[in-house]
Amino acid sequence: MGKKAVVLGGGGSRGSYQVGVWKALTELGFDYTVVTGTSVGALNGAFMAQQEFPLVEKMWKSIRTADVMDIRVDGKVEGVRDLTDKAGAFLAEMVKNGGADPRPLENMLREYTDEEKIRQSPIDFGFVTVAFPSMEPKTFTKDTVPKGQLVDHLMASAACFPAMKARVIDQKTYIDGGYWDNVPVQMAVEMGADDIIAVDLDSLGVVRKLRFPGVRVRHLKSRWDLGVFLLFDGDVTVRNMQLGYLETMKLFGKKEGVLYTFSPGETEKLYRRVKGPAQLFMAKSGMYLIPGNTYTAHARAVRKLRQLLDRPEGRLSDSQMTLAAAEAAARFFDLSPTEEYTAERMEALLLESLNQQEQEAQKLPALFSAGSVKELQAYLKDLSGQMVLLYCVHCLEEMMQGRFPPSAARVLCSAVTEEFLAAMYLCSLKRAAKKDEKTAEKPEKTEEK
């Protein structure tokens, strides 16, 4: 009989995401008996084998860059110039000292890890590092690491050379396991796992695309930016933990959504709310997404919807397409991905954001006066995503009044597909809200005596 496993990829500070995954898996009752990891995934994997979640959560929430490397930079990134300056600090350490000194991280690991608990744990634990300069992969399990050397070998797996110094153990030099396998699914399979949750932090390193017949592998990879992997910031840590938690719940079908998270049943409500108005907009623009339509706009819209939903194959339902368009609008308006939404709250926030942005757009009267496709493209290339979205909303509303040609709307869809789809949803939502207002304003009929 096979085993359940968790595979944790490398990615420096992005490893906070894995703490949220761990919390969700615990609540879900995913009884893993194997954990493998690389780099920060090896460190988190050791803690998972140690089975002390509250301790690790506390540790991660307190970590700052200075707690990991002996380098004078903080974790806050205040724009591109600040990021460039911080990258320059790491470059200087690489040139001067062969990489940043990771002794603060080692001290922290020795404080928080309990090697004996890990060795006695019922959870099998393994990790990857790489011998340098031969670049030969080296895999270790908790049973093959010499006693008293577990932290040393974990540091070897996490030695993000050349940004950090390589690790020397018994006169042998090791560097980050990501140079060989940053998400070590194969190791978990070799340890007997046939049901695997693999967490990819989308960082530097080799990710091996291998097939394992008879093995179920479910991948977790956030669609949101998890931050600069060498910089540790408390706010980013908390955000990443929540993303990891929510996205794991969605993977197991306990929550709904793709970019955002919804309570069960709420995404269907998003669709039902705009169903009627959306059909009007699609009919007027000729944008029904059905087989046989030949406009370029249709093909681009379908491709974009599949991309947003992460569904390269299979039929897209009306409910799924509505979700993709609503989430696109939410992203353009910078709604938080760490909240669990109801349909009602998402709709209210989108309408509020749209109203605020429409007021701001009044300062750009020329935006709404483009008289040709050439003029339109000239405007669009210099606008932010939000302003392009507002332009699409304006054009669709003008189209419904007969002042903007449906053919031009399809050109707009081809030029800025995601903004157009988000705008169609927002226009439909506005119509639905106005209909509700009119219904509420009608006086109730009273029976004549």
C-alpha cells in the first residue's frame, strides 16, 4: 500500500507559503507519512517531520533578512530602485566574501530544530543537495545523515550559492539542491509515496517534469507574486501563509475560485446575478463564445479565459467564464487575494472600485474621444490596466446606446482581451444593480377596498 507525501520546493523567503499549506493539510486530515524538500523546502520539511506547527509558525512570523544572512539589508522593497540597491548589496557580498554569510540562519535552525524528534518521528523525511564543483546530486534521509549533523546538511541543501556561501561538511562542499531538483517529487516516489502534494514556489532552480504511472501528483503553485526570495518581510510572510492556506483549500475542493477564494456555492451566484445583462451585451457585440463563430476576438477571448481559469482543455461553462471575468476585474482593482469572499461582498467591492475609478477617469476626457482604431491604440499603449478597463466599460455602455459599433467592440476585445472581458462583467453587474434599485423603488400595490 502506498503512502501520502508532501514535496516542498525551494524558494527562500517564499517558503512562508508552505507553512500555510501545512496548516491547511492538517485541517484537511491529509495524513502524510513522507516529506521531501529542497532548500527552504528541506528546512520546512524537517519541521513537518518534527510535527510542531505552532513553533514554526511563530518562527516564520518573526524572521527578518538579518535573521537569515549577515548582510545589512531589510526585507521591504520600496520600488525598482530600492530593489536594485539590495541586489547590488548581494552582488558586493558575492564578489568580496563569496556570498552572504548564512550563520544567522544556522543559529536559528539549531534553536528551533530537535534532531532527535525528527529521527524518532513516524514521518519519513528526505532532502536534496548538490556536491560542488562536480554538481553531482546528493540525497539524504533522516536515517542517512550522520548523527549530530542534521542542521549542517539542511544548511547544505539551502546554500543558495553564489548569493550565499557554499556549505562545507567533512571537507566536502555542497550547494543548494535546486541546482539538481528544486521540487523533489521523484525522491518521494522512491520513498514509497503514491499520493503527493507538490508545492512549487516558482523560484530559481531545476524542476524536473517526470511522469510516474500509478502516482497521483497534485501541484500547488501560487498565481500571485510571493516576493523577492532573498528578502524576508513580516507582512509578506503573513500574506504568503494565508495564500498557501486558501489555495490548498481550493485544491481539495473546500473553497471555490482561481485567483480569489470564495465560500462554497458563491461562484454560481456570481453567474446568476449577471446572467441576463451579460447575454444582452454578448448578443449586441456578437461575442457569443460558441463553436462556429469565426471572429478573431472569439478565439482570443477563449484563450484568455482558459488561461485565467488554468483550463487548457475541456468545455468552459458560463459560470466558469463569469468567474474568470469577475476575478480579472478584481485583480485590476487590486482587491486582496487573502480574503474569503461571498458573491455579494465581491460585487459590492467591484462596484465601489468602479465608481471611484470612473470619477478619476473624468480627469482624462481625451480618453473617451478616440474616433478610430488607430487613435484607440495610441491611447491604450500609454494607459494603466485600470484605465484601459475603464475605457472598455465606457465603450460597451456606448455600444448599448448605439454610439459605438459592435465591430469596434470586437476589435477592442482582440486588442486588450482581459480588460475587455473584465469590463463586460462589470457592465453586466452595473445593469443588474440598477435593475435591483428600480425594483426596490417601486411602491407596493395595495388592494382597493
